[in-house]
Amino acid sequence: MEIKVLVVDDEIDFLETIVKRLEKKGLHTVGVTSGEDALIKIKEKYYDVILLDIKMPGGMDGLDALKEIKSRQPLAEVILLTGHGTVESSVEGMRLGAFDYVLKPAKFEELCEKIAQAYMKKSDQDNKIRKANIQQLLRFPGRVFDQE
């Protein structure tokens, strides 16, 4: 199964480099430069892991984008990208549902490890939901056909 990653960062050089390197690792990766663009992308497609810069110019910073992302795709795991001065914001992001945060400049292998961990957590959640749905189907088989 291919891991789908969305990278959201206003630093074009960083964004392009991360997208290319993740693609080389075999991850289906898309990059955008703003929180607003991220929301457009998640309407079009479901992403397993989202790398989200906290500090971005414009009307929507990373924490605002995080709130919207989690309300629209609650099982997507979000890893926050932060500078040294915004660790407090990262902690707030964790409270809002982010999986974890990585300090920039991030070591690429550390970032890949976080993505793998986030994907495993998301996969575990997906499996739990599937099992619960199967259990409900087995307990109440007629409900599948009775509801309209």
C-alpha cells in the first residue's frame, strides 16, 4: 500500500526538496505552500500523513490549518514542522491532535521515521474501525439491508 503524504510549507526550496526526497523513498507526496491550499488538497484526496509548517504567512497559520484538517480528515496524522522559537506552538498543536512535531531544519531520516510511526498509528486506527464494523455486521446482519 502506498503512503500518501501532503507537505505544507511556505519555504519553496525546502518544500521541493522534501517532496522529491520522499518521492524517491516511494511515498506518494504532494506539496503546497499554504494552509488554504492544503484544505483544497484534502477535499480532493485523502492523505495518510500531513507535514505541516506552523509558521506560514497569510491568513491561516499552521495551527489554524491543523484544526481544519483534523475536522475534515480526523484519522490523518499530522506532523508539525517548527523552528526553535515555536516549540510552545508545537505543544499546542499536540493538544489539538497533531501526532508529533519535528524541529527545522529536520534530519531527513528522522522525518522519515516520524512519517512511518504516524502511518502505523493511522493504520492501527483504520484496522480497529474495520474490526468494529465487522463485529457490528456479525451481531446485526440484517441492519445492512434494512437501512435506507
